Amino acid sequence: MLTKIWSAANYGLKAVEIEIEVNVADKGFPGFSVVGLASKSGEEAKERVKTAILNSDFEFPVARITINLAPADLPKDGSFFDLPLAIGILASNLEVIPPPEKSYFFGELGLDGTLRHTRGVFLLAILAKENGIKNIFVPRECANEAAVIDGIKVYPVKNLHEIVNHLNKVKEIVPLHTIVVDDEEMAGPEFDFAEILGQEFAKRALEIAAAGGHNVFMVGPPGSGKTMLSRAIPGILPPLAETESLEVTKIYSITGNIPAGGSLIRQRPFRSPHHTTSQVGLIGGGSNPRPGEISMAHRGVLFLDEFPEFTRASLESLRQPLEDGFITVSRAIGSVVFPAQIMLIAASNPCACGFLGDPKKECKCNLHQIANYQKRLSGPIMDRIDIHLTVPAVDVNKLMNDKEKYTGETSATIRSRVIKAREIQKARFTGLRGIHDNADMKNKHLKVFAKLTDSANMLLKQAVNKFNLSARTYFRLIKVSRTIADLDNSENINNAHIAEALQFRVREE
């Protein structure tokens, strides 16, 4: 008997409908084969499905079972075909009645018949919405991911017994109500800016970076507070907009990073990979392309501590996504585009020992070692970073004396200014696709949205000639100046805005 069941396969950040044909034939030797370019995990599904059916007290047919995954020319990777395969076999064996209307089945089976947390459910729900599919059956643990999509019925399935009883109308599964996710309060940051003593110049720079989505490079000796400053940034970032939230949730769903019971991602990501991370781990890729850390940080922060310790290939591979806001991974099966609009925060010591230029500790590196260490960061990659900071060590005695009386601004106070600046940018870029903040602007947009006064234009030209700045640096200076003007609630960019932007750039030129 031939039965047709529908599911989906994930390609990049998109789900593609898969038609599963299950044929149980009485003629021929008993066997179980899966055709249609199934991956290793798809081939292993035969053993999982058979054992799950038997352990759920259903009869597994002793017959010739042939399963075709169509379209047959598309590779199919993943364990999410377990549930539709089991339903197809049981339906062909007349143990379950298939749903009268087209539905999607999706999920990995345990050997006892329970459904496990399966990545990519959010993409399945989007596909169902696009194709007009009303019902989807997914594991209970990840059903909330799909329930945020309006217009479809999401059935949370605990095990094989439960879904068979539902389809046979013995005991129906209650579909989830559409989950409306409100703007929740951001979780408390790891560090509050009020806890960071001193470093006012660095705090101001990070406020500007957060307000405009700019990249930052910090250099300073060990213990100067570079990591603490970076980990405090999430506390001053605004919540994700609706479109941004959908983009981030897609990435977290396909990588399996949405926890059981979780749904829409509402807080900006903060990713901090170790410097031993491979190029594929950082950028993304693999035989079946998966997002890397740079895409996991989309619309959030990618913090790269010990920046020069990353491999040369990894650092140079950042150049294109930092410029374009996306990464294209090409393989034999096709090309996949992953979004990568990030705020890069990079931190480094000034030399291998870390104390070059320190007024109290002597640097133990010779000139050759210093040159080799600093050459690990190429000019093109540094040119793509908007704000360059020197973070000096803070005097410990001063810290001890000032600790009790120090009352710095809290992250909440700074965040309120950042949100106001972002609101100005949101209104400015209304109708422009893919541009959410000043850092996203292309050069053609600067003539319209970043107008300089005559004196500001003259000051910028003088700085370009004096410090021999590149064309890319010139445009990035204007973007940073535009953000400073937004924080100042100024329509045009004036001398003070250009002068402050230059402080964060020319010191490293």
C-alpha cells in the first residue's frame, strides 16, 4: 500500500517542502530502504523508526518497505524525518488514519517512541504559513517556536502513541494557541556600567557604538577592563525590533540554540567565541552549510577577545561580511546566504607580554616580537573597524580610594539615550530595506542623511590630509559623526561631532 506524508528539509535559513512516499509491498523479500539522497542520519532513521514502532506496541510490517524522499535531486540532512516515516509506515500498515488534509510532520524519534527536541521547527512553521498548510505536528519541547506564527495549528506531540490516538480520533491533541510575545524586560547584564570604575572615555565610545551599531577595537594591558566593558554592552543595547527578532530566531532555530519551551528571541545576541575557533566555526560552512558565530551574533554583538590570537585566515574571512552584512557559502549543492549584520567588539593587548607603553610595568618584548604581534592584524581588517580605543590600566590605589564615592552612570541611563538615538535612525531609514542603524548606511546614503556643516566638512578634509586616511575610513568617520549628532539630537553634523569621531580613529593611524 502506498501512503504520502509531507515534511520539510532545511537549506540554509529556509525550509523546503518534502513529499515522503511510503510503499509497503507484500511481494518480494522483506526489507527497508530509503531513497532520495538521504544523509547518514536519514539512513539511520530506519533503525530508529523500526525500534520506536515496536517499543510503542505497534506492529512493524514484515514486508518490502520502500521510502522515497522527493524531490529526489535535493540532499536531505537531518533526523527530523523520523516522525513522518513512522506515520507513513503505520498508515500503510492500516494502524493509523492519515489526516484528511495536507499536514506537515516533523521530529526526531527516540527508541522508546518519544519525540526529541528538533532544530528547525521555526522554519517549518514559516513554510507552512507560506504554503497555506493549516496543521503541523512537531515535538512538544519545541512547539512554542512554531506557535508564534499566526494562522496555523501547532500540535505538540509527546510520543508516537499520542499522535496515533489523535489521528485515529481516540484522544485528540489540543493545538497550541498563537503565542504573542511582548517586549520583555531585558535580562540583567553581566556587568553594569556603574560597576566599572574609571574608563569614562571608553564608556563614551561604547555608548556611541551601541547607538549606531559601530565596530570597536580596544587595545590595552591585561586587567585594564576590556572584557568587562565588552560584557557590559548588552545592558545598553535596545531590544530587537520585530523583523530583527524573526531573523535571529531563524538562525537560533536552525542551529538548535532555542531551549526547550522557548519561542521568539527578543534580546540581542552576544557571542564570545574562543580564539581557537576554526574558520568554519566563526564564518559558517561545512558540507551541509550551517551558520557560524558571526551569523549567531546577527543584530547583536560578536566579541573577539585576544583578537590577534585568531588565525590569519579567520580574521581575513571577516572582511567581506563586515562590509556587506552577510556571508555567502557556496557548495556543490548550491549557495547559501547567512545574515551577518553585527557589532564587532575586538580586544587586544598592545604586545605579546601586554605591557607595551604601560607607565608602571616594563614591556619584556623586543622590537621584532612587537612588530610580529601587531602585524597579525592586517590593514584591511582594521580599516573596517569604526572606533579604535586605547584602554589604559586604572591605578589600583585610586580605585581603592574612589570606590566608595564613585557614582557612575548606570547601564539603564545610558541605554535610554541609545534607544532615543536608535529611534531617530529608525524614522530616518523608514522605507529603506536592510538599513536599521547608521552603521548599515551605504556611501550613497551619506549625502542624504549625513549632511555636514561647512566648517565640519573643512575639519574632516584637514584630518584626511594630515593623517592620510583611506576612503573607507573617511566614510566611516562620517557614520560615527552621524551617530554622535543623533545622541546630541542634532539634525546636521557640526565641528564638535567630527572632532569627537576623530578622537576614536586617528590615534591608531
